[in-house]
Amino acid sequence: MSTEIVSTVETDWKLPSPRVVGMICVIMTESALFTIFVVAYVFYIGKSVNGPYPHEVLELPILGTVLLLSSSFTIVAAEKNLERGKNSGFNLWWFITIVLGTGFLIYTGTEWYKLIYEDGLTISSNLFGSTYYSLVGLHASHVVVGLILLSLILIMNLTGRIKHYHHEHIMMISWYWHFVDAVWIVVFTVVYVISAKS
């Protein structure tokens, strides 16, 4: 008669990283904020009593979208170089991410210049102007915050202040940047695709 010995392997449970939990909370909070602005924008689509109207002034921001969404790929390339210990590769791809994000902001700035000075659409023009600048401006402000964080990391790494134990810090900033890019897909769809047809 054989006896079966059952052994239990105990594994130590570790608390999740405070940085990861913190960033998840930030992303959830920001998602709720953007949801409110998107719902407000959708609610007021077609309710402006005077122009200019979305279909009259909005053009698909293809170049700006390509620039911003491409930056998600370059930041992943930067992270992979960091994991492999290739510091110069990290700096290069991280810098390219900053350039792409800056290009997106410049594109947004030129779009706003045209809307304000050529098309006469300001934040006080009508409901469309109010909701448009509020939503797109909210997103642009998050891009600015992301670029500041990305630039600080690059400067710190170039001056030798980034060590191996800072990898999680960099990963959290990468998460934030991916979030900003994901939000743009929603903004692009709602503002430039759905409302421009109304």
C-alpha cells in the first residue's frame, strides 16, 4: 500500500509596487475626466445655433495622428533598449518620442491658429467651439505634461542620474504616454470623424 505525499509550496505574496498602483489610479482618474469631457462633447453635437460648424472647419489631422501614434512604438523601442542595457539606443528612441510628441503639439497649434484666425472659431463662438477647445485642449495639456516627463528622463539619463533601479519609474512614464495616445484615438474618432459629419 503506497502512501501519497502531498507537498504544498508556499509562495511569498508581495504587495504590488506603489508606483504601479499609483499610475493605475492616475490613469483611472484621468479616464473618468476624459469620459466626462467626451460625453459633454457628444451631447452637444449639432446643438450649436450659429456657425461655424464642425463640417465647415474641421479637417482630419492625419499628420498629427501619425506623429502621436508613432511615438507609442518609439517609446517601446526605447524601453527594449533600456532592458538590454543599450543606453545610447534608449536615448535615441526616447528623443525620437519627444520629437514626435512635439510635432503633434506644433500640428495642433497650427490647426488652432487656422480655426481661430481664418475660420473664426473661438471657445466663445458657440457650443461647438466651447466643447471642441475644452476636449482637444485637455488632451493637448496631457501631451505637454508627458513631454515634460519624457524630457526630464532624457536629461537625467544623459547626465548619468538614471540607474538600473529606476527602470520602473521609466516604465510608469511610458504607461502614461501610451494612455495619452489611446485617448487621442477616442478624441480623433469623436471630434474629427463623428461630429464632422453632423
